[in-house]
Amino acid sequence: MVIELRYAAGGAAHAQAGAAHDLAKFVFHPALRPSASIANVEFHHTIDDIDEVTRQIVRALDPEGIRAMTGAAAGFPMEADRWEGGRIWIISHKPIAVAAGLGRMGIHRNVIHPKFGSFVMLGTVLVAAEIGAYAQPLDFNPCLECKLCVAACPTGAISPDGHFNFTACYTHNYREFLGGFGDWVETIADSGSAAEYRQKVSGSETVSMWQSLSFGPNYKAAYCLSVCPAGEDAFLEERKRFVERTVDPLRDKAETIYVARGSDAEDHVVRRFPNKGVKLVGNVLPRATSVRGFLRNLPLAFQRGPSKGLSATYHFTFTGREEAKATVVIREEGEPDLRMIADSDTWLRFLRKEASLPWALLRRRCGCCSRSLAASRSKHRHADRTHC
């Protein structure tokens, strides 16, 4: 286990935590493990080690008269009461690590350290004191641009052009975390009997969920970390041999991949991994309880594949308790092809499947108007508010 300590300038601390003046960052280098169960054990124990080191640093600084506190858990717990309303983490470790010069963000959205590559875990200490010298962001990128993370990702979340499909990664890899756990609970609630539940969920899935509840949630993949060769030991063996030993076993592995219906991930698994099974699951993103939450989720839920060839502009106007306006553009900017005007509470209830959109239209709690309809009725004063 290796610890590296760096300091990031106080501005980053203010941006991330809204308090404290300075940050100390450190990394761990856990060993590469051959199986999911062992890898998950190492993840959880390393996170525990990181959290303990942050506490030791805080205790060591206290006798010196330096106020400090652990910035946030390296993993969990987080602020669960924020789940439906915003970010549940207190501090984002990754951008602070980049600011402190510990590495650069790779296309797999993990920090790549110059020496240890992707095999790092991050922790943060907030220090209310002046620091003599600050580290600077790296002036080079440790990423080798080998695209092995692209090849190994079972959901296609990582694209060669750098695009990252958050929902594809989150739906599968974090199946037994957060929203995935919530979807499983709703599956139980929707099952009329044990037999019906067993038709939806296999015995191994139930046991896996129990294991996550008992010993810490299990990651389903994280293959992007497993195959990343970045670092000082990059490609110590011939590349072809590295791929055969590291990448091919993950690609050839028979396993269930959790995807949303009609998503890019579903199409990717069917096309690229016929040896892997596809299981359709429900929504894993936080259910929108605010208009701003709904708008925040839109970029995360956007799927490039089903939207291919679509050129449209949608304008939303929300009224009532939470007033807001937003425009969604899928192409170059232009006039909206569809205008939606809705009472904010009614729209949120519709998203949660608690309200009927046609009934809301009849009650004039929401309305829409296409560009062609608005143009044909432009002589009317309220053409853009025509209910249809």
C-alpha cells in the first residue's frame, strides 16, 4: 500500500466544500484481483483504510493547533436525504485530485495517476491553515489512449470519441447501489407472490443483493479499471499478451448485463457481446421531485443511439409551485419544434407515473404546441399556448 500526499489550492476547497482553506489528497494502490468477490473485498477494505488515514491526519494536526476535518467518506455513507433533490456527496474527490496534481481524468472517468495508473482510491482532508506550497495540475496526461477500457466495458458506456454514457455505467455496475437497489425493492413490491418474484429475479440475484446488504455493495464490472495499463508499469509485457491475459477473459465472460429498455447499452450488449445476457430493469436515476431535478437528469438519461438522426428543439415552461423555463436542443440551435407548458407538480407526478398526461391536458394543467401548429395559428394572440 502506497500513500501520496499533495496539497491543492484553497480555491478548490471553497468550490467543493464551501468551507476550509486547503486540501490534502492521498492515494492508495490496491492489488489487482482475479475475481469479483475478492476485488470487491479489496475495494471496501481500502476505502476503510483511507477513511482511517484521514482521521489519523486530523488527530495529528489538532495538537499543532491546526483545525482540520475529514472532507467526506472515500465511499459511503453520503447524505442520503439529498437523493431525490441533488448531489448526495459532500465533496467530489476526483476534480480535487486533478487540481492537486495527482493525475488526470481518463475517458473512463477515473483519475489516472502517473505511477499507479487507474489503481488509486482517493480521500480528502480539509485544513483551515495556510500551506507553504501547493501542487499544480499535471502538464501531461498519463492516459495511453489505448482504448482498452472501451473494448472491455460490457455496457458500451465509454466511447472512443470520449463520450461517456453515465446511465449505461450506473445501471449495470451500480446495480446493487442506490437506484438499482430501489428498483429491486419495487420489484418485490410489485410481485403478487413469491413465485412471481422468482420469475423476475433469479436466486443468484437475490443472494447477491443479500451479500451486498451484509458485506458492502458489490460492483458488477469496473472492467475499465481492471484493463487500464497506464502508470509506470505500463505494458511491461507485449501488448497482445496483455490483451489476451487481461481484456479477453472479461469480454468472454458469460454474465448478466443490466440495461434500460431501448437504451444504447441494450443495443451494445446485443451487438458486441452475444455471450452475455441482457436483463431489462427499471429507472435507476433519482425520481424527480423537483423540476430542477428533472432537468438535471436529462443529460444523464440522454441516449445517442435512439436519437440518431433526430433534429429537434423542445421548450418547457413550468408554472405553479416551481416556475422554470428550459430548452432542450438535439441539433444546432433553432426554433422549438415543441413547446410544453405544464404545472410543475403535475409534470413531476406524471414522471412518477402518479398522474395521467391526457387527463392533465383535458384539465389544462399542461399543454403543448408544435412549431407547425403555432405557425398556422400565428394570427392568434396565444398561438404558442394552444393546448393539444
